[in-house]
Amino acid sequence: MDDPWRMLSDEERLFCEVLERLCADRIAPLATRTDETSQFVHDQLATLGEAGMMGANLPEEYGGGGVSAPALLRAVAIVAGACGSTASALTAHYLATDSILIGGTVAQKQAWLPRAAAGEALGAFALTEPTAGSDPADMKTRARRTPGGWRLTGTKCFISNGGVADFIVVYAVTDPEKAHRGISAFILPKGTPGLQAGQAEKTMGLKGGHVFTLNLDCELAENALLGEEGKGFRTAMQVLDNGRIEVAAQCLGLAGAAMQAAIAYAKDRVIGGASLTNSQGVRWMIADMGVAYQSALLLALEAARQRDLAHLHGGRFSLAASMAKLAASEAAGRIADTALQLHGGYGYTRDFPVERINRDLRIMRIYEGSSEIQRNIISGNMLA
């Protein structure tokens, strides 16, 4: 099989090789304990900060790695293959820093992005609400002008990193008469009066990548506004285009880990004196996993290629990002389920990683826009 990462530069290949060793040595060994204890992945993120991964999505001028989108895809997949919780917290951080990079002023970028890239400030992205998940334009959180700046009120839910972040980018309605054009974004530092996070949700998987409900009743200074008023929705949609490719990367990393675990188990497992891989049925299951994985990878790589082109020449890559996210999340679920099936009863126990991977992957068909929303985006583009 051809090398799917042949477009990476020598420096990017070296970065990924070093990251792979680091994740194998210092992050993967913690994955089971993280799942069992539900402790937030502070130590793992610190390790990624040392490796330059916390700013891999950012340009060099703001302390980032300046890597290509395919290299970022590969790097996120490596992290996810070692620990889904760590990859989830990392990519939530990217959503926050991408928000500032895309929508912020130069002063805001200089104030926040170098610290975020160095791993000194963890970010969170607060868009989802109890009544506005798949349709952000229906959000109820409000920001009203005051003599000194803004009054921000409302509730956000399922906010990754929300209760532990050093800064949160919050999206709110500033002009209800303008629908999505009346949405703006704000930067809230940790400790902002009136910002309250609930307890971390008790989730099915990704137990070390915590999600929170945020209650907001805050007085903010004028400069808390991210960039320009009314540009929040556009910023959020561009950020989610990036984020959907990163979800695809997480899916590829987790599915790849499940697939390799299943292949190794099938080779070692002997039934009736013969290796499990002697069974035609098992070989077909392995083939189907490989086809599903490779198909998702190619769509993700195409989306990453379009992301780089959009960065250079402008434009959007929403269709490619939605296709990659949909294909990878759906394929990963099938791959992980097949991997569990190949393990037999052992796959249903916590002694083998495929049980955890199945739980970690289930959310991928829901967050960053559910599979149903992705199908609406894709069909809308096709019918336009």
C-alpha cells in the first residue's frame, strides 16, 4: 500500500515520529487508568505541550508549529490512538485557539495564542446550549452592551475543558434582530466573576476529557469582545470546518488502534489448533476494516488538502470537512465494533483496549455536528 503521508515534509515526518514515540511511552500507558479514574488529562496535555503539540494548529508567528493540515491530521490521529481522552481535550483547545486566530484582533492573538501554543493556557470553546446544539443560530445566551462593556448571561452545555480551562471563547447573541448575523464571540479568562462551571458530566467514554455545563452572568470589559461584533457565527462555522477534520483524525487514530489490536489478537488466538486468521470469515472481517479505514483516511486527507488551499487562497472547505467527519466517524464505529467482535467475549471486558475504544468513539457521531447534520450539509451542497 502506498504511503498515505507522502506529502508531508521531512520536518513534519520527524515531528510525527517523535510524537508517536512520546505518545507510546508517556500517554498510552495512562489511558486505562484515566478511563478507570475519570481524572482530567492534565499530565498528558503537559507532555503534549513539551512536544509542541498544543500549538500545532497555529502559525509560527504566534508560537505554533506551522505544520500543514495533513501533518496536523496525522499528529492528532497519533494522539488519539494513544488516548482518546487526551485527543478530545487537545482538539477542544484547538477550537478555542482557532477562534482567536480566525476572529480575533492582533492584540488578542498576541495576548493568548503564544501562551496557548506553549501549553501555558488551556482553551475551551463554548457554543452548544441546551436548546441550540445542532443549530447555533437558535442560541439563547445574550450579551448586552453596558456603559463599561458587556453583560453576558446564559447557559452553555457539553463544553469540553470548560471547567478547567484558562480561557473560554463564548458565543452569544448581541443583536436578536439579525439572526445568525447578530452572534458575537467573547474571551473569558479563568476566574471571570459570574462564570460558574458545574461538575464534569458522567460520560460513557472519553472519561479523562471532561465536559461541563457553564452558567454565565458576567460583566465584561469592552475588549472581551472577540474581534468585531456580529462576526461570531462566521468565525464559529470556520472553526467547525477545522474541527470536523480533527474529529476525523481522532476517529482514524482510535479506529486504527482497534484494528491493529484485533489483527494482533487474531494472529495470536489459536482455536482447534489453527490461528484465527485461517478462518475465511475472520479474514473478510479484517478486509472490511481495512477498506473502511482507508476510505475514511482518503476523505480526511482530501479535506486537509482543501483546508491548506483555503488558508492560502481563501474560500471554504465545508463540504469536504463534513464528508470526512461523517465518513470517519461512521467507519470508526464499524471498525471498533468489528474489532470487539473478533476478540469474542474478551472484547467485552476491560482487560482489552477495544472495549474502551468502542465507548470513546461513540460520541464522534454526535459532537461537532451529528451525522444527521453532516448529511444535511452534504446534501445541501449537492443539491445547490
